[in-house]
Amino acid sequence: MASKGTRYSEEQIIRILKEVETGTSVAEVCRKYEVAEQTVYRWRTKYGGLGTSELQRLRVLEAENSRLKRIVAQQVLDIDTLKELVSKKW
């Protein structure tokens, strides 16, 4: 049994949610894994209906999204720098 404060991997979360889907009550699952009911409902909102292959795809997309956000942030800095250079009088 997990101790309080333990973080569960996404695979473990999906496994826990499958227990709820197969008929185990939310309260029982919460006691078993020592998590709050609100946590289970939040997990259900985020991971409900996902399989492990879909979870892997989600991770890839999140990594790609993060990379693209960094690129955009760098481009904004570059544009600001260029605007500042162009606006200066030589």
C-alpha cells in the first residue's frame, strides 16, 4: 500500500481508474490507495478512457507542445531585440 504523499505514475493512475470502472466504489479505491475522492475525479477528468497507447501519444504531444512553446518564446525575444536595434538611431 502506498504511503501518503506518494505520487502515482500515469500508468498506475489508469490502473486505479480501471478499478473504479469495473465496479469498485470510489470510496473503496480512495481508501486502498490513500487518495482523496476529489483526486480520483480529477484523474478521471484527465485520464478517463485513456489506454496505455493513448497515454504514450499524450506524452509525445505534450513534449512537442512544450518544445514549440519554447521556440515561440525565443522568436518573440528575437523579434523584440530586432525591433530595438532598428529603432535606434545610428
